[in-house]
Amino acid sequence: MAKPLIISLEYNHDCFCSDVPERYQDTSIRYIAELGMTDKSISHLFNIRGDQVNRFLDAIRAHEITNKVDVIRKTKDFIEIVAVSREDVSTRHAMNRSGCAFISNPIYDSGIEKAHMFAPSFEAFKVFLDSLKNSYNVKVTSKRYLGEDEGFDSESLMRSGYLELFTAASRLTRKQAEALRLASDMGYYEMPKQARLAKIAEKMGTSEAAAGELLRKAEKKLLPTLSRIVQLRS
């Protein structure tokens, strides 16, 4: 009997979500939802925030796969857009053929998209991979087979707070995420500290004050969500 599994993926391909963030590293794009298909086009809802939102938006409009972009909401902190692009460069047709499905919205980091997928079997996952266009470069970072008595449903992920934290993490800019990763890897949050802020700044090629500000902004975005999760589980 086929065993279903949960797979963590990293991939890049010829898409504005992979290409554009490399040019505007202090601006981030977050996938929100698929809105539907018409003929050979597919529409998605995205949130864009950061220091170069307008340039980022212009680059999306100029991208070769983009058919149309509509701004549906704009605030001082972010914009939300509906982007219509070619269906053949998306993962939709591969999921339709394989029966696999994303269970988390992709997070974009330095041109790499990261997501988690449910596959009814490893064979189905191979069909998914074989159905992608050659422009996709996919790396499996982890996989876990579900036990015979282990069910899977998205509600359990919601109750655990995982998806909420995953979404909060997607709001970090590339620089904020890099500062947080370095701080964690270098032991900045250990007791006692294994690294000083100056060392993190040196690794990033920036000032100590700038590194501290990046960490404070990252913590401000993540800690309220983490606090709610702790309250739910206590």
C-alpha cells in the first residue's frame, strides 16, 4: 500500500518570485492565494513590502511571464497585487497530474522558494517532479512518511501555530532574515552569548547599529506570533 508523506522543498525557476527578489534584497514578496485560471493564464494574489516596493512592482510588470498586474490594496507598509501570468510556468499543472498539493504558502528568500507539500505516495511525488518544466531546479530538504494510524489535516497545523509562524516569517525582508539566521547560528541568543552584535555586523558587511536594527525589526515581526502560540499551548 502506498504511503503518504510530507516533503519540504526548495526550488527556483523562471518566475518573477525567484528572479526579482535577487535585485531588490530589502523588499519581499509573499504568496497569499491562487485566484483561478482562464485559458492558459493563472492569477495569484501577492503581498509586497519593503524599501523598494515601486521598483519591485515595475520589475514584475516587465517580467517575461507576466501578462497583467493589478494593484488591489496599498498602504504605507505594503501593497497587494493580483498578478496574471502564464500557466505553463507554474506548479499547478504538475500538481493536477500528480495529486500532490502544497500545504504551506511558498516563502521566497534570495531567489529560492521554500514550501511544504503533501504527496499521496513517493511515486506521485516523482510524477510531480517529472511534470515540471526544465526551468525548475528542485531540492528536497526533508521528507517524512505518515504512519499507518497518523492522519493529516491542515487544521492540525493551524492549531499547532505552525502555519501562523510560517506566515509571520515570510514578512521578514532578506536582510532581516539573514541577521536573524546569523544571530542564531553564531550563538547570539545563547546564555551566555557566544557572539557579539559586532561579529554579526562584520559577517553581514554592515555597521553594528544597522545589524541591531535588523534584529529588532525581525524580532518585532516574529515575537507577537510566537507569544500567541505559547499561550495557546500552555
